[in-house]
Amino acid sequence: DARAATTPYEIRPIATPLAETQLKTWQLSNGSVELSNPLTSFSQYKLTNPILLGAGGGGAVFATHPMNAPNANNNNNNNVAVKISWTRSASSVKHECQVLQELEAKHTRNVERCLGMEAYPPNSKRVMIALQPVVENAVSRVDKINPDVQPLAVQGIIETFLDMLHANVVTTDVQTLMEKDTGKVLFIDMTEAQAMSTPTPSYLDLALASSFISEIIALIPTSLMEVASKTFVDELSALHSSGEYLSLPIYELLREQEVLLNSKSSEMIDAVIASMQ
């Protein structure tokens, strides 16, 4: 498994950065990480006070605070996550950054952004990527957030689901963070994401897409499936109104998802399939 652990983590208050450069080292189960404080590898940022968020087979992830960001002294919204690969996972972390940048270019909502990629200074065979945002007070399940904002989280999940299908990107082992008080959703850890073949997805693409669809539906509590169905209709209608469509094999996969569809979305997909055949 080439993914770093992405267990939700509450960010602790960040101390005032020290003026002098320090070296911090972590000995982790998959290897060691050494970071300067401040970290200046990413040209647009001077990153300070790294806090370990998690580590796994893909690498180690740290929250950092940029000294040179607007309102840097009192605004944790500017925090930047830095993911450092191991040597064996460097290619998958590079791939993750590339996929995230492709999704951003296609205006995919609720997905973390890759701000850049650099070589890891102590070992050029490893890489580092900078990510935003760093989410505070977050969990990975809809039923663990404030009940009042659970429908907003479901809406966000479906928005991203259709945005990714429209961007022709699917993934497996879907991971999300949801803010407890706002319901804001963030999709993270895209090391397994793949761009499907165009104009017709391959058999392997469709297998991954089927898994992606199933995992998305599994994120939705049964009590909120009606919200998901309505959002799905609204988002699919908006896509079609803009003159954009998914590929026929994806519509055929979606048509099988009876738990997600209502009569309106079923009719809409049937009409599109009929027009494409």
C-alpha cells in the first residue's frame, strides 16, 4: 500500500516560529523524516513548525504554517500539509500531485490541492508535495458530524463524485475529511486515482469506476439517501444543461445504482443512454 495514513487529526495551536533554522527528525515505522524549520524547499512558502499528522506506506504527512502567507500569525486556514514519500513510494506521490493538479484544472470541487512538488533534500530519490487545505476538527464519516450539517456533507460528496466522473478520473479507497461543525467535505489521498481512457473507458477503467461508485454510495447514510438522490439529479441536470456528458459506459454503470437513483434521474439516464446507442 503506497498511501500515507490520513486519519483525521485536530490541529493543535501552532507556536510562534523561531527565527533560526532548526532541524527536526522523526523515526517512523517505514523510515525516517528530517525537515528544516523553517522549510524553504517550496519557493512560494516558508513553512514552519511541522506537526506529524500521520504516516504509512506512501509516506509521512505534516501540517506546517507558512510564515509568508496573508494573516500568517493568526490564521490556521493558511496551513500547508507536506507529504514526504519513501524511496519506494516516490512515483505514487508524484502521481498523486499530478492527479490533484489535473482535478483542480478541471474545477473539481472539494478536493485537496497540490501546490507543488520538490525533491526531498536529504535524499533526492524521495519527493515532497505541498497540499492545501489542512482541515481542523474533522472526521471521516457523515454520521459523526453535527446532524444539522449532515445534508451539506452529503451534497458535497455527490458534487465531487460527479465532478470527478466528468473529469474522467476515478479512484479506489476513497478517503474524505468532514468538518464537524460545517459539514464541509474534503477528498484526500489520491494515490490510487486514475484517468480513464477516452473516448471509451477500458475494462480495467470500468472496474475501478464501479468500485469508486460503490464506495461513494457507501459514504451516504441510509437516512440521507434521499438528499443524495436529489443532489445527484440536480448535478447531472446542471452538467447536461452546460452541454457536457459522461461516457456511455459510465451512464450504464450509474443506471445500475438503484439505491442512488430516483424516478427523475433514472429517466434522465435512460434518455441519455438511448440517444448514445
